[in-house]
Amino acid sequence: MSAAAPLLDVALAWCGFLAAGGASTSPGPIGPPVGLEGFEAGGVHGVRGVLGMGGDVGVFAHGDNAREMEAMVDYGMKPLDVLRSATSVNADVFRIADHAGRIKTGLPADLLVVEGDPSVAISQARKVKWVMKEGVIYMPDDEPDHTVTP
């Protein structure tokens, strides 16, 4: 892209940390510089963008990343789009889609099973029933339950 190219030719990935404001003493939520609806709907000032989920927040306890998902919904995203941002979108942005971010033959069996339907109510992501990491099932507060053979 040349220096004189229009902004419309620019693609941008934003992996923010919306939930950080609620975990600090700042006077309000920390949000993106523009509304998420404008960012998602084709860009702001001619910049196309994708919205990944920021997972490296670091201002609240490890394992509480559902706060970020809830904040994304609070700022106007649909829960299903938030789930995509946390999985396949992040994998695409970080160029690891060939080994993460999707349920697909040949990829590691990394799954999170929750109560309810987080594609309807994102807060259901907090209700973890079990996790599968590379084929090993982990129960909350437990050692690996068993290994699943492919």
C-alpha cells in the first residue's frame, strides 16, 4: 500500500480489553475509541476492522476472562459474535487458525462445555461444566478425568 492510498484499503484487528475499567478504580468503563457497532459494521473513517477478544487483560483474577465477553456484549455485540471473536477470529488474527480456534478434524480437541447457551446469554460462559484440552477432560477443581482417544 502506498502512502497516498485511501484508508479504505487498510484492514485493522482490534483485540481490546473492555472489562479492565470495571476492575480498576478508574471513573468508568474503559472502552474502545469508537462504538463497537460502527467498528463492526464496515469500519470507522474508512477503516475496515475485525474485533478479536482481548484475553491478556491482567487486571483481574486469572480465569475471569468471561468479564471481557460480557463487556463486549454490553458494548453492543451479539453473544454469538463474541464467541466467534474469542475463538476463530482470534485464531485468524494471530495466524494460528491451522492449529487453533475451531472444531475441525486435525485440530487439537480443545473445548469448553458450559451450562446453558452462551450464544444467547454470554454470562453462561461462566458456568463451566468441563474443559477438554488436547483430548484430556478436566473437571472444575479436579485432576484430568480421562483421556479421549481420537
